[in-house]
Amino acid sequence: RCRQYPYRLWRRGIRERFGRDRGHQLFELVQHTPTPFAELVRLALAKGGLNLEALSDALAVALRNNRTEIVELLRKAGAVSPPQVEVPIPSEVLEAYVGEYKSDKGYEFTLSVKDGKLMAFAPFGEEFALEATDQITFRVPEYGSKLVFQLENGRVVGFLEKSRSGVGVLYKKGPGR
């Protein structure tokens, strides 16, 4: 019972941010839990209720962050590494996505192109590469979400960020590009 106390504290805080989406909760746990606290991941997996997509997204994060003990736990739970098939996007299309985006809730992202990849820079200082799944859809592996760009008359006007739970946040492109 005492061993579950840190897990319960974590769950209470994470529920406030992400509701009851257990897949996103696991993703956040793997993203931010140092290896010595792999017991928290073990407890989350023991609770059950996680689908293959949630387990596999968490595995991708654990692999990227070299968390070997957590990788083994997730593989034992049935997680598989997602295929690394990225759709090549022409540079002129990527350049059309470059710019500053803002949501009605005040969240901001800046997108740029670096080494032929679309990069997202969040205001809290984190930069990450986006993985193209088609001409207008990009995965955000670090967060288990997708960006779906919106076009009007051939011009990029914004994107919809869709979380694994299906909740979407609309970002509008700022003036300039």
C-alpha cells in the first residue's frame, strides 16, 4: 500500500491536467519519470485499461530517452515499436507551414524548417521534430498528438492539434508568412 502512494499523488496531479485519458497519463509518466522511479510505470501498467497505441507511444518515448528498464516493462505489457515510415514532404510545402501560431487559450508554437524537417518550438524552451504522415498531418511523438494543418484557398491558416483522446485545440497562424 505504501508503494502506491507516489503513484496516487502522480495520478491526482496528472488527472487535473489530462482528465481520465489513461493513455495520455501513461505517456506523461514515461516522458517525465526518471529510471529509478520505474516502479510508477509498473504500477500504471498493473492498473490496466491501456490500448496498444498508448503503450506503443509510451515505448517510443522511453526508447528515445534511453530508459531501458521502462522499455522492458512496456514491451512485456505488449507495446511494439511503431514503424519509422515518414512521408517525404517537398520543401516548399514545409516552408508554407513556417510561422507563429497561437490558440484561443493563449498557447503558442513557432514552426520552422531545419535539415529538411518541420520543427516545433514551444515557449517553454523545448524544440522537437514533427513526423509527417501525409501532406497536412504531422505526428508530435513527444506528446502523442497530431497536428492537422488547415488550408484556405491554398494558404495555411492554422492547424488543429489533436490529442490521443480526440480533444483538439485550434491554432491560428499569425501575420507575416
